[in-house]
Amino acid sequence: MTSPRTLYRKHIDAHTVCELDDQGHVLLYIDRQVANEYTSPQAFSGLREAGRKVWRPAATLCVVDHVNPTTPERGAEMADPGGARQVSYFEENCRDFGIELFGVLDKRQGIEHVVAPEQGFILPGMVVAAGDSHTTTYGALGAFGFGIGTSEIEHLLATQTLVYKRLKTLRVTVEGEPGPGLVAKDIIMELIRRIGASGATGYAIEFAGPAIDALSVEGRMTLCNMAVEAGARGAFMAPDDKVFDYLKDKPRAPRGAVWEQAVARWRELSSDPGAQFDREVTLQVGALEPMVTWGTSPDQAAAIGACVPDPQAEPDLILRQDLQRALRYMGLQPGMALSGIPISHAFIGSCTNARIEDLRDAARVVRGRKVAEGVRAMIVPGSTQVRDQAEAEGLAQLFREAGFEWRQSGCSMCLAMNDDVLSPGDRCASSTNRNFEGRQGAGARTHLMSPAMVAAAAVSGHLVDVRSLQGEV
């Protein structure tokens, strides 16, 4: 009789080629990897210098997403010479090593963590690695994804394996029913606020509970995507019928009898009854309010109805200094109401919140309203396919009429690696995942929140509780 195993242990056991030591290191087989033009160049250069080939080209999907412009009318030309060289070298590498590429003009182009699921490239039970920390997104499909460094990308491309150290396990059970206007972004922001930006360091998170079951697959992607902001190196939940329905007609999903066999196997992907986790956290979300960040770390967050905290109330000297620095950077004072803080920019996009469900949420708030005077509001869909669907549903026209810029897909202002950059002192309501100093531009100030909350801020001109606006939210 084998002892009950967690879902994480099942994934790792099934992919372990061999044990490497008694410290938890294993040689881990990787099913799929996704590469982008920003984190891959050195890896391909290393392969060239060593005279090595890519071991399994079909296991890799390459996507241009980080540096490409998102101007409303897309062309192949790039004004930034550095970005243009990154893209051209990426294209060269894909051609020379026989790897499929979704280039800038490809109808399937978009942010890698949006594109890979919508293509059916990621399936339950897989272990996936990529040169981006938000590879954890794929946990929403019952896969196990994690980010790796450039040297690891090179090793993965050459061998389809990685040296990997087993993680501890953390089960987060989410109970209760979120009220109207509350979404997955609010749940994960509350978790990060509660356990801290390093609260899950060294752990793989398994999400469970009735509130998780109730989430859509896209909502679960948001949850798994931002789990890394609590330090987790992986986050996922057991796949269910919602996942199978999501995947069934995707271009690269199995078909026919193979599909039926796959689903039967995927239904076994769950933690065994009695499986022991290294740590347990329970989150009650019935009384949760829409969340916003006030500082420069995703855990520096509060309900929109709260006030900016007073660092003097923090007994720990180091933490107090961190809070003081955050408030200086953000230009806020203790005791200020979060609702009412004026903004200059509103941004809906990123691998966290730029799927069609996110755009629909924002559209319900925007309908019949206009962007407030003095606010620049942008929407950057997560993929070209999401953009096309939003066009077909009439969402794009609604956003344009309200005064939003309707742009092409890409990472855009999430990390400000192209022309979408804030200036010093700009204050942005953002649906992205990180609010670090300078993340969206040197001296820029970022408040994280859900897409609907961003839309509410855009039409109000300041941070506001989306529930206070009339209409369906």
C-alpha cells in the first residue's frame, strides 16, 4: 500500500527521470515549454556555441509578446532597434532550430500565457517550464508550470529535462461565496495580502474549496498567475469538467477516442484523500471587498473601502521602514481613503487579466459611460484571438466610444518594455500583476486591481468601489 499523495507529488513522481541526491533534487522530464523573444536569446546562443540541437522542437512553442508595439494598427516594423533585433534573432533561432513561432503578424500571436492555453498546447497532467515566472498560470488546467532562468532554458531545449528540487506543499482552501462585483483577482490579492509576498516561498500551492470550484477556467488562471507574487514556484488545482469543456475544441487538444482516453486519465488528477500537506491556509471570501494595492509590493493591499495604513502602527522596524518607503514613492499619506485617490492612467491587459472574460467584465462597467477627463485609458487584449472575439462581440466599439485606446496584443504596459511606458509621477489603475517601483516606468505609481475596478477608476477619474457605480458589474 502506498501512502496518499498530493497532486503535486503525483506530477513530480510521474516526471522524475531519476533521483539525484537525498536533498530532494531530481532530474525532471518537461512535457512542454514556451519561449519568448526576451528571455530566450542567450539560451539559443549557448546552443549555437556548443553545437547542440534542440532535442524535441515540437515540445516548444515560441511567441513574440514582450517587446512588440501594441499600436492599434500593427505592422512588421519596430521603431526600437533593440526590440527589433530581439525579434529578428528570435525568428532566426526558430527557423534554424525548427521551432514553431507565432510572430508579430500571426493571427495566433499574443501573450504566451494567454496563447498557450487557448491553443490547447497545455493539457492536464503536464509539467511545463518557461522563462517567465508567470508560467504558474497553467496550473488552472491541472498542469504544473513554473518559471526558469536562461541557463535552464538552454538545458531544457537541449535535453527536455531540468535539475529540479522538490517543493513543500501548501493547500489553500477557499470557502464562501464572493459577493457581486468580486472576482478571482480580489481573491488572490487578499491571499497575498494575508500571507505576504514571501509567504509561499519554497512551496507549491494547491487551491481547493467551493469558491475555487465555482470559478471559471479564466478566473483560475488569474489565481494561479498571481500566486507567484506570494513567492510560490507553482500553483494549480485539480482539473474538472470546466477544464475539459474549455479544452475540448482547442486546436491542439486530442480528438476522438484519444480525447476520451485523455479525459478518463485526467479525472484521476487530484490529491488522494488523507494526503498530507506541509502547510494549510483557509481563506473565507464571503465578506471580501474589491481589493487595490496602495504600496509597491502586491502584498501591500487593502479593500477599496479602507484607508492607507500608518507605518507607525507596525512594530517591526524593518517592515515599518518598508512601508514608509512605499508611501513616499507612491505619494500617499497615512489615513488617506483609498477610494478617491486620483489617477492619470488606466490599463487593462497582461497575462493576469486580458482574456475575453476580463474584457466582458470591464465592458459592463464602461457601457454608457465616458473615460474621465485627464485620464488616458488603454486596453491591450491578451491575444489576437481575444482581440478578434472582442471585436465580434461589439466590446471593442464600446470601449472606443467610451474613450479607451483599443490596441493590439502584447505584454505592453505591464512591464513597460515597449512604447507603452508611464512617466514619473503618473498614477495608474492597472489590471497587471506587479506594482514594483518603476515597473510601468521610472517614477510611475501603480495600483493593482481587477479589470472591472480599472474600468470604474477610468470613468470616475479616481480609485473607486466598482459596486458603487450603477449598472451590472
